[in-house]
Amino acid sequence: MKKNSVLKKAWTGLVEFVAMHQIPIMAVLILLVIAFPFMTDNKYLLRIATLCLINIVLGLALNLVQGYMGQMSFATAAFWGIGAYAGTIGVMRLGMPSLLGMAFGMAVAGLFGLLIALPTLKLKGYYLSIVTMGFCEIVRIVEMNWQDLTRGSLGIMNIPAVSIFGFRFKSGRANYIIALIILFVVTIFVKNLINSNFGLSLKAIRDDDSAAETMGINIVHVKRVNFVISALICGFVGAFYAQYVSFIHPSSFASGVSQEYIVMIIFGGLGSIPGTFLGCIALTILPELMRSLLQYRLLIYGALMVIMMNFMPGGLLGNLDLGLVRKKILERRSREAVKGSGGGDGE
């Protein structure tokens, strides 16, 4: 009991420290992230770091649907794969430049997102989960069997590296920087989106869709737009991923991959941007540290979800609002200052 009290006190102290020093902490973290590729030439570390950035982008896209809209989707891997294959076909067969290929992958993924959203998001409950689970498997089967388009089980090899204005970026450092730029843009976009009227509508729908509809929110339209935005983000980063790794295979976009991203955002915290960062980074690095247990990865993830649901159902940072914590601290300090001032006058 005493041990739990000490841990709780330490955690509270850490949270309060972070809440009161958000700007300098964020500045230091940003500087470290920018400086990282110039601090090492280790290709393995750069690759893991780049995959962390890619996974965070995919986690942010999924959190828009699951964390902020309140509906579970298993389509992350499907849209990611569609973007990867469409972008690759655009570059290798249609002669598109890299950026246009990424835009093409994003557009195709968005189109499929719209096709799923139109009929499905009229319904409530777990229908989206069921439909996206089936959709993800259909996409994988198509990628595996449409030999003429996707080369099936052979995969597509020798995908050209990212090229911008004639400069081809082949090094791990260059691709890390591009992934970091993509993450920065997506993070700013998602943050602004959830703080806008649209984001408030999303949260209202998540908390009580009947009340949201009563307030005049077109819940079907908002859900559809949000789902398509999520698909667009997945498609774009999928096209970049294909050009980064230079080889794609249907197994990379199986339904199990979608489940892993669900675990990542639940672990970090649903409806939390910092939680998405934490969950995606932790569960990208963890399998690398447990290579000998790689075949038990899904078992470990499942056990992790059971533990999190029992002890921290909101995830590590899901129920944490640093702005609110800071406000409470300032109010407490203000009360203490007034009380201390009053006590001095009384004497």
C-alpha cells in the first residue's frame, strides 16, 4: 500500500513538472529529434527511428477515428497498403515523380475510404469494425492474387527512392528527415483539426451521438469526412514508405498489422496526441528489443492490452490533460499565496 502511494506521488510529481515546463521540454525534445540523424551513422538505428516516425503518423490517422470519433477501425493497414501500391504503380508504371506518386497513393486510399464510409457510417455500433476487418482482408487477398498489377506474392522490388526536384534521397538520414517533415505537418494538421469546430463535433459524437445530433451536428457527414481524412493520411505515408523501403509485399499490410496499431494507440492513450507518440515509439522499439520472442509478438500485445484495460483503461496518457493540470496548479498556488498573505496580515 505504501509502495503504491510512493509510486502515485512520484507519477503526480512528474506530471506536474511536465505540465509546468511544457515549452522548454518540447523545445529540447524537438532539438534532439532534429539532431538525432546527425549524431549517428548507424543505419539500423536510423531505420528504426524512421519507422517510429512512420508509425506515429499512422497512429495519428487511426486515433482520428478511434480516439476522437469513438469507433474502432481495422482498415489502417489496408489504406496504408493501398497508398503504397498505388504510389508505387504511379511512379514505376505511370512515370510520376515521387511527390506526385505520393499524392496519387493518397488520393486512391482516400477514394477507397469514401467508398467504405458512404454506406457504413450511416450505421451505429460495431458495424464499422466488422466492415473494415473484412475490407482489410479483401485488400490483402487482391494484393496477393492480382499478379499483373501487384506481382502478388513476389512483391514489387527496386522501387525508386524518393526524388524531389531531381535530387534522389537514398540515405537513411535523408529519409529520416523527410519522415520527420511528414510527421510535423500531419501533427500540426491533426492538432488544429481536433481543436476546430469539426474536432469539437467529433468529440461530441464520441461522447453522445444522440445529443450531438440534437445540437444540429450532421453526425453521418462528420464521420464520413473524418474517416476519409484518416484514409488520406494513411495513403500518403504508405506511398512514402514504399519509396523508402524500396520493396513492398502483401504481408506487410495484413489485418494483424492493423491490430498492432490499435494496440499502440490504446497503450499510449486514445484521443491523445502525446499518447500516440509514446505508444507508437514504445511498441516499435519493443519488438526490436525482444527479437528472440518475435513469434510471440501478438500474444505479448494481447496480454499488454488486457493489463492496460484493467489498470489504465485510458492508456498511459489518455486521461491526461496537461493544460488542465497546469491550470489547477496555478489556481492552487494562487490560493496558497492569498492564504499566506492573509495569514501575514492577521499577525
